Amino acid sequence: MSGIDKDKEFEFIKEQVIPKKRKKFRKWLIPFFMTFFMAIMFGIVAALTFCLAEPRLYELLHKDDQNPFVIPTPTPLGRGDEDDRKEGEDLVDDSEDPNTGNLPTTVPNNEQPNGQEGKDLNGHSSDSVEPGPVIIEAIDADIDDYLTMFSDIRRLTDEVGKSILTVSSIIDGKDWFGNPIEKRIYTTGLVVENSGTNIMLLVSLDRIKDASSIKIEINDTTVIDAMLHDYESELNLAVISVNIADIPKRVLSNIAVARIGESYTLAVGDPIMAMGSPNGYPQSVDMGIVSSKGSLLSITDYEIDFYNTNIITNNESDGVIVNFKGEVVGLLTRTLKEGLNEELSTVVGISKVKSYIDRMVSQTPRIYCGVIAENLPQVAMANYNVTRGVYVYEVQKDSPAFKAGIMSGDIILNVGDRLISNMNNFYNAISDHEHGTQVAFKIRRTSSDKELELNVVLEEKKQ
């Protein structure tokens, strides 16, 4: 005990109570939730305030502005006052709610911006905008409307049918035992000309070229003899003629020349009808659409275009394609098929073969050069350093082009004084000359990159 300082107070137990520490997250958790809650309340109050105040503020700020759009009130039909409508006033569809914002596009002349009178919002003259019909009540189509539609189509086919006749050809042959037999083949005849003394019909050449006799079968009791007038072997087309004097008057009154349309504007999805014998049976009809387009086939000095349809055909199919205006826009073909077209319903566009039909009807000689060529795409023009021309990839043996020295790979730039830019005007440039005419051809020879001038003596094409 001697080591203890007696002057100092002795404490047996020294103990201090320390307060328990809060966890760290509790320091910011409550402020975070308070901030989040206040932000939500602020957003709700701000949205309510904006929704209630905005319409009144807009009216206050724009009370002096004039509305440039005038929505005319339609005049109901059937009240006898249609003629009292103001000139230039458009009609509004009653089925539209005027509060939906569907405003007319015509701006009144007295309120046109920048002084542009009589223009709609698209910049077109309001005088050219015809008023549309007023729809009083929408009526759902029913089965009677469906039947009416097909009744209209049937009347159209009856009218077009006056230009489509059944042609039969008798082909002599022998059976397996050597006995003589006659085979009858049917095809479609399209009336393309009435000269007053003869009626001309367009038919498939392969159906009548070996025939010993050709007949027009108008009905069960009227069969008339016909004869081959002219033909074009590359297109498998022929024109036959029948003497009008052989046709009974009662029958002649029901025969009409076909209305030939144009096929350039045919588009994928356009509805069409096939008439003649599209399924192989004479006087049959089928309907469908244009399913694809864009195929081309090069023939001598020209090219033709193809369209495909969704109409089911077979090896006996034959006939024409008609639009819903009653115009012939194409010819069904079985022979002019290659590649993907072989298994499809293929149609030759009427626009590019019409000139051949006209020449067959008039028996005009077909002048030819003898090249198989195609249009030059832009990439090829740049590669060959030319701005136009047609590319020759085949020269027919003993043809005028062959004799003049035109070769595969040449680009024809000029025929005489005519510039050549595509196969259409090349064909026209050739056809304008007569048999035996010498014409200077300007070409670019791609093998040597030189321009040459060759004299070609054009000849009549032999079928």
C-alpha cells in the first residue's frame, strides 16, 4: 500500500455512458422522401393550374386575331336549293365532326396571305378544286351490292366479247396406224380491223401455221372460212382475215373492233380480266391482278415488255388481258417465256407490239438491221464514256448488220441523222426506211474505244 498516493481520490470503477450512434442512412433517408413527395405535389398543382388557366390565357392573348379558315355550312341535298350555293364554296362531309380539326384547305380570296388569291394551302388554284359529294348517311354494303358489282363486270365482258371470236384450225395428220385424221385446235381471235370488206383478227401463230383450213366459229350454226393474212414469227402472232360478205348480217351486227389501250401505265396490283381461253377453254373468263412487271425480252432490233398475273394458266391458255375500262392491254403468251416467267401467267404488253399489229394488218414489210440489243444503263454509259446508245450483244448471221461489220459489244449511237437513246427509237429509225436503203451507222467499238461509221444496207425481214 505504500505505492499509493494518499492525496489523490481513489476511484474504484471509472465508467462513461456513450450515446448510441445512428446509422448513416437515416441521416439522408427522411430528407430524400420529403423532397420526392414535395416534387410530386408541385407537379400535380402545376398541371392543374396550367389546364385551368391556359384556355383563358389563350383567349385573352388572341382575342383580336382573325381565323383565316372558313368552314362553309353544307347545303343538304334534296331541298331544291343546290344552285343557291355560293360560287367557289366547298362541300363538307357531314360524317366528319367539325370539332375534330379536319378543316378545308381552301382559303378565301379576300384573306389570302401575300396577295395570293384563289390558292389552296397546297398552292393549287381553288378554281380547279371540284366540290365533292355530300355524304348524308353511310350505308354498309350487303350481298346485293356484291352481286351488282359482278353484274356490272358481266356486262363489261359481254361488251368486250363482241371483239373476241373463237378460231379453229384443222390440221391434217395420221394416227399410229397411218390412217389420215384431222385435228382441231382452238385459239382466240381478237378483232383488230374492219376495212369494210374484210375483218382482221389477231391470233397465235403456232395455232394456225400448219392448218389446212382456218375457220371462225361465231356460234354453233355459224362457221366462216378465214385465211392467213400476215404473221410475225418472233412474236408468235398472226393476222387472219374473213370476208364480210360471208358473215350473216345478224351476226355482223354483234362483231366490234377491239379497243386497244396502253400497257405502259399498268402497275402491280391493278385489276385485270383475262378473256378468250385463259384456262384453255374457248370463251372463258378469269379475273385477277397484275402481280409483277419489269421483265424485258430482246428480239430483232427491238424489245418487248412482260407482265405477270395471278391468273392460273396452262399449256392450252390463250387470249387477251383487258382492263376494267374494256381496253385490251396485253396478250397472254405461252411461247415467249424464259427464266422466272416459264411457270407464271405471262402477258405481253400491248403498247410495244401495237406497231407490229398495224404493220401486219397493212401488210407493210418489216425492215430490219439484224441485231439483238438492249438499252444502256447509266453505269454502263459511264464505263463506256457515252451519254446514249444501245448495246449490241448479238448480231444475226447474214443480216444487214453482219454484212456491214457490226460486232457484238458495239454501241450504236446514230442511225443516219437520228440520235439513238433506247430500243424504241432505234426500232423506229430502222422501220422508217425501205428495203435496200443504205444508212450510215455511227457506233462506238468498246473493244478499241473508237468511234466508227459503217454503212448498213437495210433489208426486208424474212419470216
